[in-house]
Amino acid sequence: GADGQANGDDFDFDGEEFEATSLRLWRITRSVERGLFKWRDFKDEMEVIVRSYHTHATKGDPRSQNCLAIMYNGGMGVKKDKAAALKYWEQAASSNHVLAQCSLGVLYEARRDHKSAVKWFQRAAYQGEPQAQCNLGIAYHTGKKGVRRDVAKGIMWFERAAAQGNPQAAYNLGALNANGGSGVIRDMEKAVQYMRLAANQGHMKAAQSLELMLEYIKKQQREALKAEEENTLSSITKSSHSGGA
């Protein structure tokens, strides 16, 4: 395209054809994941899909490069090949494909190349990719993954990711607010709010944490009420004693 970003028209792989190919792959993947079939059951169809992606990836289509990387990385109907996955994700990421940039960051992180991982997380995060924002937040919060520790920056990226519906970021914010420390003021109300947000999006650990938090809050409220009743009773007792003197 004129803005320097790749678009489908440059590769003779129009949106409808790409979507149809990807939909076929998605349906096959779902069938395999559910245990209904094995990859070999779709051998002929997978060959057509891979050939289609390869053709357009060679022409520089970042969407096809990203799909091939996913397939090679997970062994989805092709032999698992991390080197091929890296190659195709690098190609797609260099063409500004944000999902590829985030995936490339994850791949580099698995290789303990944190500097490269952070570089790609930043590229994707600044373009609004929520998982990259969450990953960048973790890097800043821990300070162990290629950047100097900066809790405020970590929280900022978690907030951006959570605002876009990333459940892990919402869970992280919930945990930070529940525990406090490292410059974060403990705030159970905020903690519950974020944990509920993550739990509602299917984050199992958040759902468990939310349950424990609500139990803790109820216990605190019961204890506060009991203490208040005891104080009131004590005041009445003292008052009656002094009145009878």
C-alpha cells in the first residue's frame, strides 16, 4: 500500500479467498481439537490450504506468512518446524502484521532472547494489540525480561490491555490491587472489579481468586460488625455502671 503497509490487493489474494481458506483451516482445526478426527484425515484438503498460503506468502502476503507460521509452530497439518515458524513470523512482522509481531515476541521469549521479545511486543503494543500490551506489562512489572523494572509502566500496559478485553491483564491488575506493594496502594474494591472482569471472560484462576476475595471481604465485614456490636455493648455497660454509681 501507499502507506508502506502490505495489503491483500498487492498479492492477488483477495479478502474473500483468504477468509475462505482460513475458515476451512479453522473448521478442520476445531474438528481435530475436539478429537473427532486426526490431521491425516484431512491430508488432501490441508495440502491445498498449505499450497495456497505458500503461494501468497512467497509473494509477500503477511496474512499468509502469519498463518503458515502458526501451522508450523503448532504442527497443524504440517510437520512441526520452529525454524520455519520463526522465518514466516519474521517476514509477516516486518510487514507490520501485529499478531505476527506478538507471536514473534512470544517465540523469542521462549528462547530466552528477552531483548528481541520486548522489541516485538513494543511494536505490536503501540499499535494496540492487547496480548502484546499484556506481555509488555509483565516485562516492565518484573524487570526480568529485557527492560528495566518500571511498575507504573507495567500497570499502564495492563490497563490498556484490560480495556480491550484481555483477561490476563485484568487478572494481573486484580492481583496487584489485592496484594498492594511495589508502589501500588491496596484497593480491594478495584481488585474485585478487575477479577470479576477477568472471570467473566473465562479466566479460571480469576474466578477462583474472586470467590476467595468475596469470602475474605464478607469475613472482614462480619468481624467489623461484631467488633462494632461489642464496642456498643461495652459503651452501654460502662454507661449503666457510671449511671448507677
